[in-house]
Amino acid sequence: MNESTHLEPEGISGKETELMQFPCEFAIKAMGRSTPQFEAQIKSLVLPHVNDGKLISIDTQPSKAGNFVSVTIRIMADSRLQMDAIYYALSDCDEVLMAL
């Protein structure tokens, strides 16, 4: 492979390329078992990381059989650090089966 086509993994060259430009609209989706408290739990994990006036919408969608639910929170994201903090909070929650 010649030098002009060599691709380095992010961070090796000391230059990180930001794929997103902030602020931007972003949807966070968390999925888990359908329980009465799941939506409130997701809100309690995500909203502390969202600045005033930056919440766009919250949508809850049950699965076809009703056993699972997804909660989508749309925000105006301010930074990658903010997004990382949200995903770490969701990942630490045992009730969250998947976060996208």
C-alpha cells in the first residue's frame, strides 16, 4: 500500500476527525423490557446531560408483542463529550438492553 492510500486509525496521527459538527440535532434511542417505569428511567439518565431548551422531543414505541419498548429522545447536541456522557449513563443501566 503506498503512502497516499494508507489510512490511519483515528487518533494515531494525533488528529481526530470529528464526523459530526456541533451543535446538531441528534436522536438517542434506548430499548428495554416494557415496564411502567422504563420511560421515566431513560429520561432520568439522559435529561441531566441536556441543556435547557435543547430537548426537541420524546417518543415511546412498544414492540409488536408489547414485551419491549424503545424510547427515542431527540436533542440539540452540543458536543461529543455530551453524547459520550449520555451513552455511558445508558450503558451503565441494567434495564437498557440496547442504546443507539
